[in-house]
Amino acid sequence: MEVVDILKKYSKSIDEEIKNSLISVDPDELQKSTLHLIEAGGKKIRPSLVVLSSEAVGGHAEEALKTAAAVELIHTFSLIHDDIMDKDDKRRGRPSVHVMWGEPMAILAGDTLFSKAFETVLQTEVDGVSYERVIEALKTVVDSCIKICEGQASDMCFEGNFDVSEDEYMNMIYKKTGALISAATRSGAIIGGGSPVQVETLTEYGRLIGLAFQIQDDYLDVISDEENLGKPVGSDIIEGKMTLMVVHTLSNASNKDKEELVSILKADKDTNVARAMELFEKYGSINYTHDIAHEHVENAKKLLETLEESEATFALAKIADYVLQRNK
Amino acid sequence: MEVVDILKKYSKSIDEEIKNSLISVDPDELQKSTLHLIEAGGKKIRPSLVVLSSEAVGGHAEEALKTAAAVELIHTFSLIHDDIMDKDDKRRGRPSVHVMWGEPMAILAGDTLFSKAFETVLQTEVDGVSYERVIEALKTVVDSCIKICEGQASDMCFEGNFDVSEDEYMNMIYKKTGALISAATRSGAIIGGGSPVQVETLTEYGRLIGLAFQIQDDYLDVISDEENLGKPVGSDIIEGKMTLMVVHTLSNASNKDKEELVSILKADKDTNVARAMELFEKYGSINYTHDIAHEHVENAKKLLETLEESEATFALAKIADYVLQRNK
């Protein structure tokens, strides 16, 4: 089965759970703004990981659907608030929520999706899952929300500060991107009744592919093409963003090259993207980034081999590969 | 015991729970912004209601402290986000969080407090409270968060629309103000192990004093004085805000008076506050507002009489009275 088919398998059921959750939101303006990005689609990787992780430990897909929906609601909440903070006007090919309804309603739409996510996990009990598992799943999801906020705050604090170590950078992207993906696989394994070892294995699998996902994003920004990216090559350089390539080059370059890269990243206009790429190349940072992403995915797949082979573990391995195969 | 002493009784323990919850927040900027309003004080009415409601049904105060802290965290989250939406630059005598750290960090501070609130309730299990009670308390708290968002959205949608019925207005203020106060008393009763009847009684008590609290705010805006209010008398009229007096006058006035009041409320400058008050007076709306607030408080106190008399029920009755006695 191809990844696109894997992600399609539960997509409809997940969408139904999400829409059930949001149907009662009142007033209309608030409901519409919460549904805006949901209706625009999205690949549903995170909620699919919840269901597959549950199945991988022998659980029933149906029991994991509400937690899956919750993870997608949290992802959507974070996109809406991030778009306000980062002043991003487009998302999933549509105007962002704050562009459509203004910032106050967009803040509320995010807060509502956030609340609805917890309500949805709490309803898992209806599906016959024990209180204990629901509480453990909730703890996992809540913990990832705290990390998402901390990761976004660190990212904001890093802006214009190029004195960031690789450890600090990895910790930031773990919190910002990895934590929710890891919470998806962990909460799925918990709801599915996995043993402590199985739960930890899938947590770590999620953490590794989550990190690989972000690192691959960094990598694609310089090696992909505009048509696939949907934005110019080197956008991260133009925006002066911290990426693994920047961190790696800065910690290996001569003082002169370091200064040059920082001044390119800080430039307000006519950013010398080509020269930044030359510097990345000079210090092996592009290959380094490629290798780290691959290493994370390989380690994630090795972890899967410790679980009993099933259609679900096969699908999880496919998703790990997909993190590197996508070109946008 | 006076209300000020009742609120002081658990204030220190509640503060400790809140600070324990926020001590791990990272980076520093995010932690400081989450603590800003907490450190500014606040009367701690909501968390005290959690503890007292737990005690009123025979529970131990200690078991209810984490849920109490969570309710205060949610209250603080909603203040931070409301201040961004309403462009309020001051809160608790300090510059608002978004004034100090900018809107992006203030959005994140709110989101972090929100997440931390749920984490805190989930830790109640450590205090030996059953999973079932923790889940029921969480459902209550989550439900109030959804209502807070809906209430704020309705309030925003009402702006400039004076075609709002009394029922619609009461529903809006219930969601915006009453729901969290009602969730405080309900979750306290649940954690304390109250019977279904006791839980419903305290839920309704909370709803009634929550509504009375907001209605009394409406009332004080026209009958108090600037020194006590900390803002000019008639501020709500100047801001063109919907209040129970406005709703009552508009639904009872002649067409001519109705038009006049609407035009006063819509005025951008030189708002004729005195004339608006005359119109309120003409249709008995000031007395009506006073009476509704008193009626709610009386009904709330009658409900308490159905519970076994204790220091806690006595304190809850005192808090109900306090809703009407305060002058700011």
C-alpha cells in the first residue's frame, strides 16, 4: 500500500470525528473559523499515526479515532495561532484564519479547537476505553501542547540570535514539531493497550520521525525547486531562519565565514542566497543535514522491527520513508 | 469570618500549586509572561470556590487544590487573550502581558497557561482522587473553556448590533463569566466526592452567582463612583457595550427612545452618558438590573440551604453576598 492510500484509509472517519466535535460550536462566525483549515484538507499524517500506533499494539482503530481527531485539532489550533504570530497570510492554499476573520476571532478559533481537542479525548471513554488509559493519553497530549508553546517561544527567542548550539536547535524543533508527532504515536499506543515497552518504542519512533520531518524541511529549502516547494528556493535564508544547516555551518566555520553567513541571514534585502549555499557546501552542512534526517528515519524503522509485524507496522515504516521522499 | 479572610485561607496553598505548575516553563521569557498576572495578585474567588465546594460535600481541601489552581490558570489565560482581543492595556494595575512582551508571546503565554491547567487537573490523581472523579472534573473544566470562547465570540458578534434579546444576552454572559464560576463549584463538588444531587446543587449555585457577578458589574457601571470603579462612571455606555440595562431598555422603550439610546451607544465621541442613564431610569432598567442580581444571589443562597450546614456552606453564602457588596 502506498502512503497516500495509508493516509486515506482512516481519513474519512477522522474527519467525521472532527466535524462531530465542532458541529455544536456557536456562534456561526466562531464555528466557521474553526472549520476553515480543517475543510482545506491537510494530509492527516498525525491522526493516522495515532490510529496506526494503536493497531500496531493490537488495539482497535475505532477506539483510537477520538484521540486521532484530538491530535489533528491541536495541530490545527497551533497552525492558526502560529500564523498570527508569524504573520503568515496563507495556509493550505487558503487565506489564513486571521486574514479571513481578524486576529481576535482567530485567537478564539485556536482556543476553541484546543478545548475541543481535550473534550474529544475525554469522550474516548464512551468507546469502552478504561479511565486509566484515557488519563494517560490525555497526559501525553497535554504535555505535547506545553512543548509546542515552549518550542514556538524558543524559536521566537532565537530570532536574530545566531549563537545557538546544535543541541539547543534540536531541542527547539523537537518541542515545536517532534513533540506532537511523538504524542500521536504514544497516545495511540496507550489507547490501544500497549505494554510499557511498546508505548516507549512508539513514542521514540514518533520523536525520531518528527525530528526527521523538520530537518528534511530545512534540507528541502535548499535542494528542492520552486515548483515543488511552492515558494522560492532558499526562503529560509531570505527570512534569516535558524536551520540545521545554519547551526552546523556556524559551529564549524572560520570566524570570517561565520561573520559572512550571519550578515547574509541578517540582510533586509537582496539576500545573497547563492553565497549562503556555498558556505553550507563548504562546511559539509547540506550533506550533514541530509544524513541526520536519514539516520533518524533508519533508527525509527529499526525500532518498528522490535514490534510484532503487522499491516500497521508496515504502514508506519512507509510513513517513516515518506518523511524523506516528499519534496514539499 | 469575613470574605477577605475566607479568600485568604487557601490563597497561599493555591499560589504554591500554581507556581509549582509554572516553574518548569522554558524559555525564561515565556515563564515570565505566564507569571506576570499571577504575581499581580487577584482575589482568588474562583479557586477558593473549588476548595469550598469540595469541603461543602465532605471532601478534603488538599485534594481540591490542584483543580483550584487549574481554574485560576484558565481564568488567567482568558484574561491574557481577552486583553489582546479587546486591546486593554492594563490589568490588575500592571501593563497587560501583550504590552510587556508583544502579542505573539502573549498568545503563547495564554496557550501555555491553558495547557498547564489541564496538566494540573490530571495530577490530582497523585492526591489519591479516583480516575473517574478526575475525568469528570476535567470534563467540567474543558466544557467551561469552550463556553468562555463561545461567550467571548458572541460578545464580539454583538458589537454594534443592538438587536439582542435578554435571553441571548444572559446566555452570552453565562458563557463568558458564569461558566467558569459554575465549573469551579462543580469540579470542586466532584473532586470532593459529592452525590449527583450535591454536584448539581453546587453547579447551579455557581451559575447563579456567576451571572449575578456580571449583572452587578453592569449595575455598578452606572451607580458607583469613579474612585471605586477605577474608571469613569458610564464607561460601558461610552464604549457602546451591551449590558442588561441596555437590553432591558431597548426591549421596553418606545421606538423614538430606542433610536436615541442606540445613537448614544454608537457615538464615537461626546457620548451623552447622562441621557442614556435617564432612559435607563425611565424604563426602570437600573432597578430591574439591581433586582435580577439580587434575585440570583438569593436563589443561590437558598440552594446552599439544601446542603448540610458547615463552615464551607457558610463561606459560600458569604461569597454570594459579596458579589453584591463589592463596589468595584
